[in-house]
Amino acid sequence: MSRRLFQGLVLQMKEAVNRTVGVIDADGAVIACSDLNMIGQVHEEAVEILNESAETAVVNGLTYKSLAITGIRIEYAVFVEGDDVIAHDNCAMAVVAMNGVKQYYDEKYDKATFIKNIMLDNVLPGDIHIKAKELHFGSDVPRAVFLVRMTDRLDVATNDVISSLFPDKQRDFVIAINESDVAIVKEVKANCDIKDLRKIAKGIEDTVSTELFLKCVIGIGTVVTQLKDLARALKEAQVAIDVGRVFEQDKTIINYENLGIGRLIYQLPTTLCRMFLSEVFRRGSVDMLDQETLLTIYKFFENNLNVSETSRKLFVHRNTLVYRLEKIKKITGLDLREFDHAIVFKVALMVRQYLGSRDNQDLI
């Protein structure tokens, strides 16, 4: 936001409240103040207190209140001279006034705010084209959405670290979606493929890991060429993470286009899934199979229904594997050596895994 706009506001407020009024940025630097001598000072202690989720801070005779928050870190804060009730009330009123002006400024001039509003469906489709022309966005430009979700503790520097990977602020945008998710909208080449997208995602993952010592999961949506489709791309990235959490737990980078049948199962109603399982395992529940038998099933699928290769990987005799497959057939009525039966059994296992994840979520 324009510092000149902030400066004009605080000078007007100075006349109304007869106290020093100012604004600090995320680093605590005074960027606007009715006392010109204070511009450039750094108020680090106030920023630390406000970043600890404190609504208001009183430090060295000044009352501070957060003006805007990016993720879990303040973007700006207002301060007013004094530590009394009047200073608190004046600071609260100053925040209301400046937030209104900031929102108007961001909606009119800030590209990142415009992109965020599109992704969160806060812009009417008919207004997107008009606003894009005002902000000089290129039309028919391919863009990819990456969603970075932290899997452990959060860090106030996450946004800054990820932003450092994308220095072109007019083309690429790093946006905090909520307390755990950061979205990156990046312009890509017209011939960009899945490998190129994974390379970008890997760079993000490595940077978060080495600089912040944090773990994350990254979902990648399909490449879109229209701004209005960014909302869809963000939803795809979210689905990629959610489906990956169920079916690809060992992966930290999941592409929406590679979800396969897992994406279909994830979108099915749980009642339909339970009905499907009851029909498939009519003769006997899969829960009747012991862990050794289940391991055999998974290895058999991993080795493309090849009996010889599976027995070799399991370090068992071929006849032992055949005996186990016959046991599975006897319990479930499905012969995994037959392709059609194997497909049904594989889908059933995925549906069972999906229902298990939903049950765990309901318990949380």
C-alpha cells in the first residue's frame, strides 16, 4: 500500500486527536507518522507482542493495534501516543479508518489481493475481465497454482521464505489462504508439463525444509489460461492434498492430474461406498483376512498380478503364494488371478481405506 496515503491519513488524525499517530510495517519500521522525526524508527518489541496474537500492545508509552494480518503475522499496525483509555479508543478508531482505506486501495490497485479474491470466489465472473484490464494482467497467460500445507508447527517467516523464490511480484503471487496453507500462483510456459511443475514444487519443499526446518505437503492444480479458472485450480490443489493424504501418504508432492481412481472414490458419498463394500464382500468381510494375507494382496498388486515375481519379492515358495490366493478366494469369493476380480478387489481396498480416513476425521 502507498506510504503517502498512510501519511496523509495520520496527519489528518493528528489534528482530530491532538496526539501522535503513526503506522509500522511487519518489521516494526515506522513508515508514516504525524511526528516526522519518528519515521524510520524500528519498534521491534511491539511487533513481537502483536505477532503473538495479542490484539493490542502497549510499549514505551505507545498503544499499538494490528491493522492487517498476513497468515499469522501482522502486515501493518497503527500506534497512538499514550497508554490510557483515550489512546486505546483513538487507536481503535484509527484502525477502522485505515482498514477501510487500505481495503479500497488493495481492491483498486493491488494485484495480489485481486488474485486472492478470484481464488476465494470473492469476485463476480463478469468483473474479472474488467478488473484484469485495469491492472494490466496479460490475457490467455498459462498459470499454475501450488498449495503448500504445513504438516507441523507454523512459522511467521513462511510467507517471506516462499516469496523469496518468486521475485517477480507482477507475475507470480504468494498468498496466505489460512493459518496452514499458502498458495502460489505462477506464470508458466505454454508447453509446461507435469515434470516442470514438480520441479518447481520440489524447489519450494526443499527451501521450506532447509530454511525453516518445517515439513510440508504440496498440491498442484491443472494449468489454466484464464484468470477466472484460478479458483478451480486452487480447489484442485486442495483435493490433491486431501486425496493424497488418504491414498498417497508417502508422497509430499501430489499432482491433481495424477490422482487416478482415488479422486473418483474421494468424491463418492460414504453411504454408497459402504453399500459397494457390502456387495463386494458379501461372502466374507475383508476384516477376516490377517495381516500376512493383506501384505500378500498388496505385493501381488504391486507386481502386476505376477505369481512368480510376487513369490520372489515375498521370499516364499510359489505354491505357498498360490495357497494364500486360494484362501483369499475362499473367504471373499474373488480370485485375484483373474483380471476383473483383481480390479474389483483393488477398488474395494481403496474404498475401505477412504472410509477409514473419514471415520478418523469424524473422531477428531
